[in-house]
Amino acid sequence: MENESSVTPTGGDGDADFLALHARREDLELELTRAEQRRQFGTDPDEVAKAAEDERALLAELDAVMTLIRGAEYQRMPGARRW
């Protein structure tokens, strides 16, 4: 798949961290899908409640990871400001 964004790969040490963030995002999205399915299709009320709690926690963590990814993507852009 081609890079469709204006983000330029740096080839530096930050690549491993950048790729690790995306791997964590993928893991969270999979866990989130499973929690959502448990919540929607569960038959045990306790399990459904637990799945809803898991879903909320995973969404919060996914939001944090996405924020880190957005920051990392910005830093990888040519001429990005470092503060």
C-alpha cells in the first residue's frame, strides 16, 4: 500500500517507535472489536457490563495512542517545528 499522506519516512531511530505505535493501535482496534461484540451479543448481564467497561477503557487508550500517532506524524513532516 502506498503512503497517501504527506508524511515522509525519516529512516531514523524514530521509525521503530512510530511502527510500534501503529502496531499498538491495531491491537487496540482488535480488542475493541471483540469487546463491542461481547457487549452486543453477550447473554450474561455481568459479562455484558464487563465488556462495556472494557470498551470504554479501550476507547480511552485508543484515543491516547492516536494522539501520539498524530504527533509523531507531524514530527516526521519536512520542516516540522520542534518545541
